[in-house]
Amino acid sequence: MLNSPDIEKIIETLSPLEQKIIPYLNESLEKIKEKTGLDDTSFLRALRFLENKGIVKIKVAKNKIVDLGTNGIYYKKNHLPERRLIILLEQKNHITIKEASELAKLSENEFKVSLGILKDKALIIINNGKISLNASKEEISKKTFEEKMLESLPLEEEKLEPEQRFALDNLKKRKEIVEIKEKSEVSFELTPLGKQFLGKEIKTNLLEEVTPEIIASWSKNKKFRRYDIKSEVPRIYGGKRHFVNQTIEYAKKVWTDLGFQEMSGPKTVTSFWNFDVLFTAQDHPVRELHDTFFIKGVEGKLPDKKLIEKIKQAHESGLGGSKGWGYEWKEEESKKVLLRTHTTCLSAKTLAKLKKEDLPAKFFAIGRNFRNETTDWSHGFEFNQTEGIVIDPDANLRHLLGYLKEFAHKMGFEKIRIQPAYFPYTEPSLEGAIWNEEKQTWVEVLAAGIFRPEVTIPLLGTATPVLAWGPGFDRLMMLAHEIKDMRQIYNNDIKELRNKKFWIK
């Protein structure tokens, strides 16, 4: 039992919200809200404050509620698809599947599902492509478990009857008919300390804030409410950009600080710019459907004939001392339109526009690309890449290594491995990987090299050295933000995004 001075001290800490609900602590939650006029947020906040002072103990019970989904709301009003099919068959029995599909006004999927359900329930027979009812009028008019379930929602999952659980399992197999929500129910109980406040109406008239008027009319009789600086307060999440955008903006600043200009361009390009200009043979596996997303029924436009002829020569017989690929290059193949597989196509277009007086020059890009790949923890069918090129007659491999290491360092990575590799459009070619401590493995994040003469001669007119690289930016983000699975980058879970630290390096 606390003595009077202790109680007085607690009373001096009570906020106006707490003072409002204390007289009614022996009432139900709904009664308290009704008598105090507090909304749910203010009421729960007052309870939390009282819990911090040891006056009440809050209990939170979480229940799963089965409720109507988007399609469920529609079907409750307009009947489930199988019921609509039955209604049609009652009017026109023994009709063809095609006719039933048209008259029922159901989507293809809804119609197929309805047929399957009615067959499983032995309500219809399908014979020689025709549908007939296979039950009495009484059986047909009887509501199914699923229909009864939709009419009775919402329900607590734990309290479902066996036939309701059966219906729920069936409805869950279908898209957005039902959804299960988690609902929290709050209750509280008084502590021994709290019981001492029962029935007391507390009005302290203590000052809550400092205002100019209070300062102007200050007197020693005025007193401020005691503040408990140790008590928890509601967590506030400030507005911030998505961490993906934060990281992209940071990387752009890294490149611009190093003197690079930004490149940009559309996400759809022709095979000419995505593959041919980069000396990728027209029978190379990367051009297959299992690697690249092609757009059907679209033919792209090619640049001027002079550049086309040079690319044709590079592929068929070679340029700058090379022998080319030794096959017949087809212009039709280069007109195919696709979702770009890398941002290197932007580099190729930039090189084609440069004049001799523009050199030396440095460019970068950060953009989304698409590849027909199976998704896993380190691969995705769409991904961000950062591209860089340096066009300089004096550039060499040592400079390329320096740029790669400097970018990795500025992005916060110290453990980087660079080793020889092969790419059709660079010689020498390099691959760079960063160590993933969590997975205990090297993660490939970049491809780099010096463009071959077959690339630079058609685009620049001479075999000027062009340093080029393309780090996989999403993989860099995974490592930088300690994300274990690439698929989590775009989950957009609001709780995770709120707790994600602001990008600072």
C-alpha cells in the first residue's frame, strides 16, 4: 500500500488523457470510451501511460477473423460462379459447353472452376460436349456450404464449425474470395496500485506547456506537471525516400563526384543496340527466348545505313585486324524489339553520338534491365545495373581497375575480388565479386573490360580505348542493406521500410 505522498507524486504525473479515464477504470472499455468521448488512439495511449505508471496491466489477445475478399464481396451480392451456372442450366438444360460458357457471362477461369465444382458435387453430367443437370430441384436449390459461409462472414477462425472449416478450405483455393485478418482485442486489469485510484476524480490543474501568455503572467503558485522521461512514448516514423531510391541517388552522386555525366534511355530497344553493336553474334545463346524478353509483333527502326554496314562487316569479316564471326549477318534479326538486358546499350548509343572534339569523356547510367531468369536469392527477372564508360586515347587496364575499386570503396565495400572473364564485346574482360559474410561466398556484382575494336570502330570511327563496366546494382544493395534475399528488396513491407536505416556512408 502506497502512502499519501507517493500517490500525490503519481497524480502530479498524470496527463489530461489519464485523468479523464481514471474515474471509470472499473467500467468496460466501451463504457469508458463512451463516457470520456476519447477515440481509440487516444484511449489506448492513455492506457499505455497508466501501464507505465503501474496502475493497469494491459492484455492483448490476437484473433484471426475470416472475412470477405474482393471477389467474395461481389459473389455474395451476385452469386458464386457455380450458382450462376446452375441458374442458367435450370433455364436451358442440356446445352453445349461453348454455349453455356457464352451465356453464363463468366470468365474462362470462373467457368472452368464452376464445371469442376459442380461435377465434384455430382450436380451436373458432361456428355459429348453437353452439360445436363443431375439432381432434383430440391437438391439444386439447397445452398452449398460455401454459399452459407459467405453469408455468415465475418467469423472468428477458431470458432468455425466443421462444415464452415470445410467451406473455408474450398474457398481459400480460389482467388480473393475470402481473406484472413488478424484482429487484436485489448483489455486491462487493475493492479493493487490502480485499485487505490478507483472512483477518484482527479483534476490537477497543472500546466502542460510553456506559452508566451504563461511567461508574461507567471506566478509562484503555478506548477508544471511532472514528466516521466523514462516512460515509453509512441514511436514516430519520419518521412523518407524508399531505401532503393536513396541508394540509387547516392550512387549517382558517387559517379558525378568522379566527373561522370549521366546517360538515360528507354527500357525497350532493338536487338541492333542491345546485341549487334556490342559484337554479340546473332546465334549467341543470350538472344534466345529463355534468356531475353522479346516483344511480339513489333519491328524496330535501325540507324543510318553507314553504321549498319560497319556492324555487318564487324560480324561477317571483322574490323581492326579481327576475323569477325564469319557468318551472314541478317538485318531482320537486328530489328527485333526487346526489354533491354543491360544498360550497355545506353553506352553504345552514347558512343555513336560522340565527336572527336568531345573526347576524353566519362559517362554513367543506373537503370532497370530484364532477363528471363529463374528467381532465387541472388537472381531476378528484373534488376538494376549501373553502367560506366571512359573514352580516352590514353586509358588502360590499370585505370579500369582503379575506377572499379574506387566505386566499390565509396559504396562501402572493401573486400572485392577481380579476375579474368570473357564477354563478346570486351578484351580484356573482367568479373568483379564482393564477399558476402552472411552467405560466406563471393557474389558476382560486375562485368567489365575494354571495348573491342569491333565495337569502337563502327561507333567512334577509330579503335579508341573505351573502359566499360556494369555492376549489378541490386546485388550491391543487398550487401549494403544486409538483405539476405534479392526478392526482399521490392517486398515493400511497411514495417520493414519504417525500420530501415537511412542511407549514410
